[in-house]
Amino acid sequence: MEKIQGAVIKERGVKFAIVIVKPHLLLSQTDSQTTAQAFEPYFPAMPIVLMAQDALGKPSYWGRKDIIRFLSKVPFEKIQWVEYTFDM
């Protein structure tokens, strides 16, 4: 079983997934891309956005720029976070 913390959101006709990851995965473009690709089987046909929080709880996002712009205006606590469980 694989457990993933995240959210699936539909906004302006775009359905996308946000996955919570460890902050070091957002430090490198290559690591971010590889990590996002690893989640594609869990969220097929959806853009993947990665989210990590710093020590103070401030979120940082990686993914499509239009989605990141949207998320920058959404209070973190308003996102309905869910624990997804997938059979491996």
C-alpha cells in the first residue's frame, strides 16, 4: 500500500493534483520533475503540482505556472487535504 497526502482540485475546467512532498525535493528542477512523474500513475491525465512546507509551515509549490499562480492566492488551510491509499 502506498499512502500519499494531497488534494485533487478542479478550477476553471482544469483538474489537477497537489502532492505533499519533503522540501528538499523542490530544490532541484530535476528532482521535482522526477518526483512529479512518479506520481503520474496515481493521478492519470492530471497535471501534478508538488507542495512542501518550510519550518514555519509556509507552502512552496512546483508545477505548471498557471496552477501555481492560482494556488498562491488560495489560503493553504482552505485546501481539502486527503490521505490517498493506493494498492501497489
